[in-house]
Amino acid sequence: METNPYNTGLDRNPANYQPLTPLTFLERAATVFPDHTAIVHGALRRSYAEFYARSRQLGSALARAGIVRGDTVSALHANTPAMLECHYGVPMCRGVLHSINTRLDASIIAFQLDHAMSKIVIVDREFMPLMQEALSLASVTPLLIQYDDAEFAGPYMPVDAQNFEEFLAAGDPDLAWLMPEDEWDAISINYTSGTTGDPKGVVSHHRGAYLLAQGNALTTSMAKHAVYLWTLPMFHCNGWCFPWTLSAIIGTHVCLRQVRAEPIWNALADEGVTHLCGAPIVMSLMISAPDEAKRDLDHTVQFFTAAAPPPESLLADMKTAGFDVTHLYGLTETYGPAVVNDWHQGWSDLPPAEQVTLKSRQGVRYLALEGLDVLDPETMAPVPRDGKTMGEVMFRGNVVMKGYFRNPKSTQEVFAGGWFHSGDLGVMHPDGYIQLKDRSKDVIISGGENISSIEVEETLYRHPEVAVAAVVAMPHDKWGEVPCAFVELKKNAMVDEASLIGFCRENLAGFKAPKRVVFQELPRTSTGKIQKFILRDQARNIGAK
Amino acid sequence: METNPYNTGLDRNPANYQPLTPLTFLERAATVFPDHTAIVHGALRRSYAEFYARSRQLGSALARAGIVRGDTVSALHANTPAMLECHYGVPMCRGVLHSINTRLDASIIAFQLDHAMSKIVIVDREFMPLMQEALSLASVTPLLIQYDDAEFAGPYMPVDAQNFEEFLAAGDPDLAWLMPEDEWDAISINYTSGTTGDPKGVVSHHRGAYLLAQGNALTTSMAKHAVYLWTLPMFHCNGWCFPWTLSAIIGTHVCLRQVRAEPIWNALADEGVTHLCGAPIVMSLMISAPDEAKRDLDHTVQFFTAAAPPPESLLADMKTAGFDVTHLYGLTETYGPAVVNDWHQGWSDLPPAEQVTLKSRQGVRYLALEGLDVLDPETMAPVPRDGKTMGEVMFRGNVVMKGYFRNPKSTQEVFAGGWFHSGDLGVMHPDGYIQLKDRSKDVIISGGENISSIEVEETLYRHPEVAVAAVVAMPHDKWGEVPCAFVELKKNAMVDEASLIGFCRENLAGFKAPKRVVFQELPRTSTGKIQKFILRDQARNIGAK
């Protein structure tokens, strides 16, 4: 029996309850600021009225092609206007957007298409050969649509696919688009690039997308009419929800097909870009560009970085160049960034090295995330807040995924004990800021002692001639595992393996120093993450010798 | 049968679903920025750690005193730290905060206490005599707690009440405060000062408070660490949710017992206030202050105004004084402001008179409100977007109240047809901005023609010697009703009744000109709204003569 008088005769109804969805952001932006520039792409300028009309047209055309609630629409694109339109048009007919990483192998794409039961695939012309190969391997036979991007200069190959503009033109630009039936309905599916086993399909919902999209603006104080440059791939966790954030603040998207220094600097200077995101490698690319490619900026630019803590020299260079760098952290399972290195005013007065130490920490929860902690995964008890004791970073709240698609076992495991288990190992500092120490699988267990590969990497980064370092486990007869380092040196560097190992022994407990150092270019994912599983394979071969 | 594969095995659980509540904002602020100043009150400075600890203590003490989910805790306060603590401490034990307007009569307060079934009453010492009178008239016998504010200089009267600090001290500052069981649970009740019939208790929920509190920051681009001055009464719609907004952006509350020009100017200059809210009368008060009370400001201050469109000369004066004025609109039923006059950059280049015309419009929906329209209340069809056709302003979305407490009939009426009926009459401009033309009950029906009292008032305001004007219906033998104007003149003004009526006849259709003009000081509510029901009574007497 309900005894709370405040729950009697005070029920939800259409006047006081609507599903939360980021689709309402675009409707508002187009109604209030129809003429404001929503999208810049090369010479193309699209207003919010046009962006909204085209998104509705796409939603209408998809509905006419048979898409209903819970149907998957796949998208394989560079950072183009079409990709932005997919982020609105697909959910406007209650479809689920499946963004595909353009660097994947055809076989993995085929797996995703089949697993997501894709009904329609929209593909940028550049990636059509890849998609055709994937479709030849897949069981599903989705409707194929090709987008001809004006900024893609590659050769035109005849293909048996509908043209995106023609498909869209058949839709109704005045479509009364559909709100989700429930804010818990799926808005997207993104497959994680698991290093073992099949990829897992992370399902996000409208409620979480609404909250994280607003959270991006609130957490980082992004103001009305910000200008955002697309250096982060949109296929990566729905571009961290920024395709939706920009509509909330009536900002401008500056699209970019390729992450190269010159167009980045030109966009910063010519389009008045105020914000961009990327891994540290994007910063390196910008900073190491030849002087003639760089441009003078008349405003401070906010750079949101994730994936790895930015090295000290890079941070210093960025500061000099007029950038304010904020370190974010999250996973596909948390809609992108859900953790922010929330900066204290006083920290800016500390010596640069201390600032870098503070900036390398992942930080604290977004406002949109209700819980963030470092727990012992066995006992689920928080680790001591001492900055030393390792535990697993865990999340709880409204910006954690619905679960893994068609994978109840993994879903159950990853939510065990009422927390999302990130698989990342870290510590909790006394001030409540978390810091990653390793992925669970990246811990090196040597003679029963845990070695954090990040700790060894950080030591290597302190060597003046090391540009990039990655450390993985190498099998060892006596100790079980030992650290093996892979290193890219700076230009004209002269250091050799023995002296680098010696440098580590001077700065680390002896058992933590790498037993081998390999100089080579490191394998990276499309988002700039170092592919440690490839290095682990290499290290296994080295260790076996 | 569920056929949507994205709703299979992907249910809510504690890891991915938590009730939305603004209480999490304070927890985050206190954890991440414990030393940041949360509250300034005279010489008092309280950090976020202290604010959070005291709120938890209050929640703990209230729970020990028997407050459980759905119990009402009433608060009668000036804008003090205790009132801020009530906004967190009461819901932390799942109580419902009932803020009382300090200008009300004891009999109305007694009605509210009984209707809300108040269990505990927390009262500022200044208002204890009023509360004691109310309690002598009420049936309920709540626990009485008195707050002794250091900034209140009035005489101390012995009273049979618990001391707030002692009550609070018995609570646990480390209370593991309770999340709401459901985000739809009530967080507050606010009684509207209805001009006829009993006051209605507007019930707000945690979800709406979370969304509107964030909406304030997002809609107005309030950045991290903003400093907010409490010129708006906190008892008025929970201070438009700003007690919660400030925690979301880790800002600073500057409390203020009385709205007087000197402390306002001092706070702006000495505390670095960046934002404040109030009716146009607060602006008048600041602008008309003697020069020696004014202070030079080294930063632009955001002023959010509501209740009535600000007159042209006032806007010009505010601009000169370094303020950026934004016009907001909403009702208690919409958590305070849910509509914003969202300014277009290009409008700032228009002639001042055109800017004022644009600024007088109420505007467009907050991001947190899903629907805003002007509808024909009979047919529920939208009126033409012509800026002329009147209809009723209606709201739909997550920042509309749960309903009226213990009043199913009024609740049903006000939500008829799936929209919240505001009772305000207005028009929709071609660009989607709404403008109020009148309260339904303020329309003057003269010879079968509707006259907008606001239109007549706007005409009077254009007369150079008119300071404030209010127009209401006066009974008339021939025409049924005719307009009667009440006017405050500017200092040293010489205009008389006949020439003001003549001025209106020159600028309005003849039947719209007031038949009488009365020069007097206008009665106002505590929030600066002109009390038209008093003027209507006066006009009735004049017309009957």
C-alpha cells in the first residue's frame, strides 16, 4: 500500500514526463537558431535549419525503407556531415546507430554486421571496397547506401548501391520524428575491439546519451556557440557524444576527413575553433608540425585528451602554443568520457613538473556519473585512499551502458555486485582523484610481484631520448614474466638497449626494469592507442627464443 | 511479447541506473573541491566540505526526529545559509521541503502547514512571531526549531523551540544520506499565492530539480566557479533551483537577508559576484541608488530577470552600468524559469528600441523543457505564428510539476489534453519566440472586445513621466468592463490624469485607453510582482461610484 501522500494522484502524464533524448537538442537548436552554422565541411556551410531538415529526411527515408524500433542501421564513415546526420536521422525513426571503425578488417566488420542484425548500411565512398568485402563474408544482406563526400578525392568505382543523396531526397524534411517510446531504448551500438574473443556490442540508451552530452558541456564549461573540430573519430563511442553536445549549446561542427597538422591549424585559425578532442598523438602531430604549417591563434583553445596521460614536454609545448589541455577518461561502456581531471585554480601556480603529475591523473566523476571508485574486485571494498593500493576502477550511474548486445553472460559479469567493472587497474589518491595504473591484462606478474607496465613506461618517458614507450609481459623461465619494452626514439637519438635498461634500474626497483628493449615503430589503433596485444605476441616470441 | 532485441537481457540495475537527484551535485562538489567557498554570509565563509557535512548533519538529525520518505519539513527563512542547508538536508532523509513566503499572513501559513501535514518547522528568529501566530491557528503541531542568524540584528525573544545549531549538532556529519527511492519522488512543495480560493501546493520531484538545476547553467552558459548573489527569495520556487545549480558548477552562494542597494553593490564589487536574479524592481533599486552607494565593477555581471518585461530605460541604464540582462520566464509549476529569451548575436547591432522590443519577449524553451507552445485552450491547436493571435501558453516536459498536492481535481484540469495550462495568455512570433500578453484573468473585456492590460501598460510606459503602471478591469455600466490604470510617476513629474488618458488615445485604439488613471504607490508581493488583485478591488470600488 502506498503510504507516501506525495505519490497519490501525482502520476506521470505527457504534460509532465517525456523521455530524455538528445534528439530534442537538435529540434531546439533548429527552432531557435535556424540560421546559425551547424556544420562546416570544406567549402560547405550548413545551418541548423538545414541540418535538422536533412536529419528528418534521413529518418523519414529510413522509416520508409522499413526501419522500426530496435532495427540496426550501420554507418562506415570519416568525420563528415553524413555521419552527423546519422546520429540524428537513425534514432529519429527509432533505429539503432551502429558506427563502424574504418580501420577494422573486413572479417571483423562482417562479424559486427551479423551480430547486430544490420538492416541498412550507409557507407562513405572511400570505405566501400572494405564494406563490400565485409558483406561478402557476412550472412546479413542489408540495403547498401553510398555517401559521396565532396571532400574525398579518390577514384570513383561503380558500385551496386543506392546514392545517399537520392535516398535522403525521398524522405520528408518535415517528418514528425519519433521520440523514443522509452528513454531506456537503445540509441546506438558500438563494438569494442576486444583483444581476445569476439567483439562485444556496447548498447547505449537515449537517457544516457542525453545526460552525457549535457555532461560534456557542463563539466568542461563549454559555452553557447562553441566551435568544435572533429579530430576525434565519430565512430569512436559516438564521438564521445559530442555530435549531440554541440546541438545542446548551438555550436558549430567543423568536420575533418583526415587528422593532419595543416588542416587542423587552418581550422583553428580560420574557423575560430574553440574545442577539440584527441589522443596525445593528435597533440604531438600539431606541435611537431613544421613552422610554416602552424598558424597564430587569437584565442585559447580547449583540448580534451584521453587514452593516455600526456607527457610533460607535450603539455608544456601545448601551453606555449595557446592550448588549455584537460585530461578525460572513460570507456565505450560509459558513453566516452565520464571522468575528468577537474583542475583546481591553485594547481596552476605549482612547478610545471608537479602540474604534469597532477594532470596525468584521470580524475573524478562527471556530474552525469553517480559513482566512481577503485574497489577490490574480490571483496568489492574500496581500496585505501593512499594513491598506492591498486584496485579495479568501477563505475555506477546513468552514463553506464545498458549492457552487451546478445551477450547476457558478459553483461552479468561486468555488472557483478552493482558496479560496472572497467578492467582498468588504478589507485585512489587521498583527494579522491583516481589514477590508472594498468589494464588488468597489462599487469606483469614477476616472481609473484605485480609490476605495473605504466610505471615502467613512465620511467622510460623520463629519459630525454625516448619519444614513445610501451611495456608488456615477456615469458621468463625463472620469474614467469618479466617486462619487455618497445620504444620509439626521438630524432637523432643515440641511446642503446643497455643504457636504457640501466636508466630504469637507477629509477625503479630492479625487478621492474625491462629485461629487453626493442627499438621499433609501435603498432597503433586508428584512435592512436598502442596495440599492446601485438606487442605481447612479439614479446612472447622474443621470450621463447 | 518483446520483439525489440535491444530490450532483451539489458535491464536496469544499480550499476547502470540511478535516480536523478540534485543531491549528488553537492556530494561531488564537496568531494572534488572541499576547500572551495560554497557560502558567504556577512563575515561567514563556509567551504563545500562544511556545507556538505552540515547538510548531512541536518538530514541525520531530521531522520532521528522521525522524518521518513514523504514527510513534510517546513522552512520560513530569509536568504541564509540555513535555508541552503534545508535544500539539501531535508531531501537527504527523503523529506519534502516546504518553503514558506515570509510576507504571508499567519492564516495562510496555517493553511499551508495543515494542508502539507507539516512534521517539523524550521524558522528564522525574525519570523518566529509570525510562525507562532500561524501555529496558534493551525491544527498540526510540528516540532519547532529556531535558527538564530548572526546577521539578524533584531531583539531576542524567548521562545519554546529547539535551537537549530543544537538540533543539527545531534546529527551525524558523515550520514550516508539516502538517494530518493525513485527520481519521481517529491523533493519540495511550494504553495502558489492564488488570488482566489485556497493556495495550491505545487509538488516538484528529484528528476525535475536535477534537470532544471543543470538547465539554468546550460541555458545561460554559467561557468565553473560562478559567484551568485541571493537577491531572489529562496522561498520563491526553491530559488528557481539555483541552490542546486551552484553545486553543479561548484560556485559560491553570497547570501543576503534584505534586498537593499548598498549591500548588493558591495557584494558585486567585494565578492566578485557574476550572477544574480530578480524582478525588474531589483534592477530599479540598484540603478536608482545614490552614486555614493554604487561601486565600480571590473567585470560584466549577468542579471536574470523575470516577472515582467524590463522597461527600455532600465535596460539602457543596466547596460551602461556593466550588466548583461537576460529575460527568463516560468511558473512555480515549472520549477521556476523554463523559458529564456535566448539572445541572437546579431540583435545586439539593432537600434536600442528594437533590442528592447526583442528583449521584452519571454522567448523559447529551456533545454530541459521538451515542449512550449501557445495553444487555443478549446481546440488545443497551436495559434498562428503571427505575433498577434492570442492563445494560452502551455508547457510539456520533465520540468513540469508532479501536480497539486491533495488536489486531484485541479491537477487533472491543469494537465488537460497532455499539456500544462499556464493560465498566461500570449502570442507566438514567426521566429518561435513567445510573448505574454496577459494572465487569463487580466484580460479586460470591453463591449465584447478583449483588451490586453499589458498592451495598455506598455503604452503608458512609453510616456516619459511614467515610472510604473498597472492596468486592470473596472466595471462599467455600458461596456461591462473598461481599463483602469494605476500609475507611479517619476520624481518631479507634472503629468495629470487627463493628459495621460489623451496620450493613450493617441497611441491606442480608443476603446483600449484607460477611463481612469489613479496616481499611487502600487502594492507589490515580496518578489516584486504587482498585486493586481488588490488593484482590481480598488477598481471595483471606483467603478461602483
